[in-house]
Amino acid sequence: MSQSALVAVLLEEPDPVHRSRAHLALGQRALEQKNLQAAREHLEEAADLDPTDETPRKLLSRIQPRRRFLSLF
């Protein structure tokens, strides 16, 4: 599906599952283009819209900044 068609789904589709799939597709495209901020935003929205779909959360886990713990000793 083209980018403009996916954006149309986001603007016109009332079904949250369909909107989640559009956000997921846009997030995957953003990842391919190394646009991590856009990918994160779309994947977070996809996860919020369809909590039963594990794919957005799996992809988010790949791009979330890893926290480094400092040793106090």
C-alpha cells in the first residue's frame, strides 16, 4: 500500500485495528529508512490502538534506547 493510502487510512478509518496496521506499516517503512523517531511514534501508536498485536512491541524493543547502569562501587 502506498504511503498516501496508509495516511488516508489514518485519517478516514474509524476501526482502531485498521489504523493500527497502517501505523505499523508506516513504522516499518520508517525503520527501513533509519528514521527512528518516526518509527517509534508510529509503532507506539500501533501498539496503543491494538494491544493484542505483538509486532509493534517487538519492533519497538529493537529501537528503544538501552539503559546503561552505572556501577556505584
